[in-house]
Amino acid sequence: MKSTLAFAAFAGLATLSAAAPSLDKRVFGRHYNGFDRIKYLFVFGDSYTSTGFNMTNGSPLPSASNPMGNPPFPGWNSANGPNWVDYLTFTYNSSLLQTWNLAYGGATIDSELVRPWRDDVLSLKQQVQDLFLPYLSVPPPRSAHSAFPRWKSDTSLFLTWIGINDIGNSWWNQNTTFHDVLLNEYFDHMNSLYETGARNFVFINVPPTDRSPLILEQGDWSTSTLKVMLKDFNDKLTKRVAKFEKDHRGTSTWLFDSVGIFNNILDHPKTADWTFNNVTEYCAAYQNGTPEWDTFDPACVYPVDEYFWLNSLHPTHFVHKEVAKKLAKAL
């Protein structure tokens, strides 16, 4: 049975994974001295992460006075308000950060392995090979614009949230060995970052998109099958992160669990920290964004930020806020 809905057309953190060492027992690489010492964030991913930043044709670029550069805060994103990168940069930061967000909506790990919904979507491969390496590698090329940072290993953090669209466009084949192919490509690019001096890495696992309206409306076979495939990918990601840290001297890695955050909110939609009156559906009047973060349209039962889902696949900004808050605590 093959899904009849395009997954990537909508293109993506909590406690540490149970397989990763707890923070109080963890021995960090010598290049990590605390979140309050970080000056630069380099971010890769899909629409769960993208803010619409344009490094080659846009202006301004990130600076001390404008930490995320273009476009104006909170950028063009899928959260209908700040996404987790916005919140991490401005709300839950422990220092003045400059954030270079190379994520691109609809991205897959490699467009040749999983084709994105449009040919002009920049994959993780392109984000690293075509944007980061030519413009932001250490030291920057002589031809680089002076606005590009001269970052250092111990003041920089590299964050990647990818895989939603890779699994979304392949899960119905039930081919778990394909996940190995995807992860080989994924960590080839992490190795490229390491070779430029990157030493502090955050890896975010793939959230439970089996609980999204896009999949729920397709029935039990789809939700149960996708859940199995998500678990397989995330289990393998856990092992690959551990191996990456072991094989790369001086690194500190975090495997951040978006699954735990999403499931906790979906299972407990009303707490002292958040109120979601609908966690299984979205309102069509809101699905392409609203004028305000808390807009109420009479065609909908609740204001937009009381829905967990903005549309069939993307969570609203309070979900992103929880991701950023828990990630900052872990860091």
C-alpha cells in the first residue's frame, strides 16, 4: 500500500535519548566549555528548522546586532511564530549568538536518494557542500565576504534536524536497509563539517509524524507502518551518533529526542506550560499562516496557537518553544 499524499510538500528536542549518556556522567570533548561560551550556531535541516535565510543573495547577514540576519524575525517558517531556532537564538540563549541557518523547507538528506517535492529544494548535502563549505569553512576563503565569521571550534555549535521527508517519501516501501544508505550519506556530511573544525554537534531525531493529521487520515495501516519505520531510523541514528563521537576525537555530541517532546505534549495537551485544545486536527483557515501568532478565525473552533498542528504536518510555535527550552537546558 502506497501513500497517496505527498509528504515532503510540507517540509523537521526534549531530553537526551535513553541510549546516550546522562549529562551528569557525560565527559565532553575539550572543545565544549558550556552553552554560555557558544557564539555561533550553524544549523541544517528542513522546514521544521528553516527560517528562510538566504546567505548568498540576501542581506543582512548575521551579526551581533542582528543575530539571524535576513529575513526579519521570526523569518519565514512553518511554525506560525518563532520556530525552535528563533527561540534558541533569542529566548533560551545563554550568550549573544549569531545563527547561520542553512536549513531549507522540503529538504531531504540527498536529493538523489530521496527526491524532494521541488527540484530547487536544497538538500542536507547541498546545505553542507554548496553553502557551508565554500563560504563558512575555517578559515574562510580569501574571496569570502568580510561579514562571514571566523568561528572557532570551541565557540561554535552545529545542529541538524533532518529525516522527516526522507522517511515520509519512502516509508511505505518498508525497506529498513534504505535507512542505512540515508545515514551513511548523512554522516558523510557530518564528517565534512568535522574536517573544517566542527567539534560540537547536536543531532535531533525524527518526530512522531505518524501522529500528524497527514498520516492519521490515511488509517491504521499507515500510522502503524510509519511508526515502525520511524523507530528503525531513530534507533539507527542513535547508534550512528555514538559511533561518530567515538571515531572523531575531541567531539561532543547530543542526541536530542524530539519524539519524547512531541509525544509528551500530544499525550498531555493541557498543562501549566501549554494548552492545546486540538492535537489531532488542524483548521484549514490557518494552514498557510495567520496575521498574528494567536489569530482566531470564526471558521475554526479555537485560536491558531491552541492547535498543535498548523497544517497536516507542521506543529505550531508553542511546540517549537518547548523544543528550544529543553534543548537549551541540555546544552
